[in-house]
Amino acid sequence: MNCFRSPATRCLFALAVLALFARSSPAATIGDPQHPADLQAALSDAYRAGDRDITISPGTYVLPATSKDTIFLDRWREATTAWRSPATA
């Protein structure tokens, strides 16, 4: 019995293989609006752990006022950061 005989079975198998390999880089969701000062450390930790698709959890982050940049992403390569609005979370 050939389980790949039907076109539907072949299509489902191909989709399953694509799903396994579709995610080209590790992903992470980070951040907690209750602890906004920890956002930089969470971003850096996720990047160091190998995550390259980083989503910031929804919420309002009131970052401490400084006389310099608050969030540093220098030397990051092939990484994406994003946020989700509460309406889409």
C-alpha cells in the first residue's frame, strides 16, 4: 500500500514538512509593562539566547528618563523586533 498515492496525502505531507522548516530563526516574546526598566535586559537576553524574531508583549512601557539612549540594539544582525497591540493579542 502506497500512502502517498493520493494527491491530498502528498499535499498534506508537503505542508507538514514546510511547517517544520518554515521558522527560520528562533522566536521569543519578552517584556512586562509592570517592569519597564527590565526591557533592555530582556531584549539583550533573548538575542544572546539566539532568538532573532523578538516580540514585545503588549502594554505601556514607561522607560526611565536618561540623558542617553535607553534601548541599545547595536551590533544586532538579522534580527526583527515587533510589538502586538492589545487588540491583536
